[in-house]
Amino acid sequence: MEIKNSEFVVSSPVVSKCPDDNKPEYAFIGRSNVGKSSLINMLCNHKGLAKTSATPGKTLLINHFIINKEWYLVDLPGYGYARRSKSVQQKLQQMIMSYILQREQLINVFVLIDIRHEPQKIDVEFIDWLGQSNIPFSIVFTKADKLTASKISSNVNSYLEKLKETWEELPPYFVTSSEKCIGRDEILDYIEQINKK
Ligand code: GTP
Ligand code: MG
């Protein structure tokens, strides 16, 4: 699929303030600094569309971007940034979870995982919560440019092994680098297939 047009629409603090035109949407979630905003920019081939930062905690609201005037990509705040106060962390978590549970036009959640790290409890718990809540999701391994091909495949395999401890059926997954533009076609084709259904 080609993205011909991508535009920022609105930043919302709560679900009730999100766009109400009922177009399908796809959201990106994961730990702070994992690369959610960078991935949106890479998919849209539009630097600066979503705001990125080397310091974790950049994205703090629910950000809607309209693609080809037909559907949305949604950039969410990250979870698990330890340097935030407990009350701010809880408020953000509440925002993310109510968005995911309440947003009827949400078609799929992409959970981003930094490919360099061992499975982290906070991510595995979040994935389990999505599964238990019957939310369709896929996994996106990010920052693949930081590892060799063999390390990528061994880290992906050990992640999938970890998920198999809980889940019989594994979710679709993608290996990406926003820096090197890896995984773009795969994710866009996946979205296109779902949009057609
Ligand atoms: P929050 O909004 O704070 O939750 O972060 P985020 O998940 O949106 O991360 P963001 O896209 O702002 O990127 C965080 C940092 O990681 C930035 O310094 C990016 O340049 C860097 N980064 C993101 N994707 C990649 C990638 O694929 N490769 C490399 N090498 N760096 C990346
Ligand atoms: Mg961000």
C-alpha cells in the first residue's frame, strides 16, 4: 500500500475527545523510548509528523494522524518510564488502557518491543492483558539496525518462546528499523489486508 497523504489531526487527553468520524484506526504502544513515534514517521515517510525525542516520555497524549484521508495511525504515550512519579505513571496507564478498551474503531494494536532486550515483565504483562481483554494485537520489534542478523533471529525466537509459555497461538510479528526503513512494506501490507476485510 502507498501512503500518499499523512496529516496530524488532534492530540487528545481522553477518549471522548478523539475524532468521532468512525474511521478505522491502528495504535502504537510500548515502553517509553521504544520508537513508537519514529515508527509512525517511517511508515508515513514523513519526518517530524510525530514528535520524537532521545529522552523518554515525549508523547503524553493520544495523537491521531489521518492517512490517505481514510484511516488513522495513533501514537500513544509510552508506559513504564521509571523517572515519572507514580501518580503520573498511573494516570498515563489509565489513559492508555481506557483508550484501548473503549475505542470501538480501534482495529489493531501494535505492541513495540526493543529487539535488543530480554523479555521485560512490564511488556509481557501488557501483552497478557491485551490477550485477556480480546484486543487484536501484533508485535513490532524495533531498532533492528542495532543488532546483527543472527542476534535478531535469536532474540526474536527467545521472545516468542517466552510468549508460548502463556499463549498457544502466537500473534503476528514484524522486525523493524525506523533508522534503516526496515519492515515498512510488511506493516503497511498487513494494515491493507485488514482494511480490505
Ligand atoms: P515516548 O514518546 O517517549 O514514549 O517514546 P517513543 O516510543 O515515541 O520513541 P521515539 O520514537 O521518540 O524514539 C526514541 C529514541 O529512539 C529516539 O532517539 C529515536 O531516534 C530512537 N529510535 C527510534 N527508532 C529507532 C530505530 O529504529 N533505530 C535506532 N537506532 N534508533 C531509533
Ligand atoms: Mg513518542
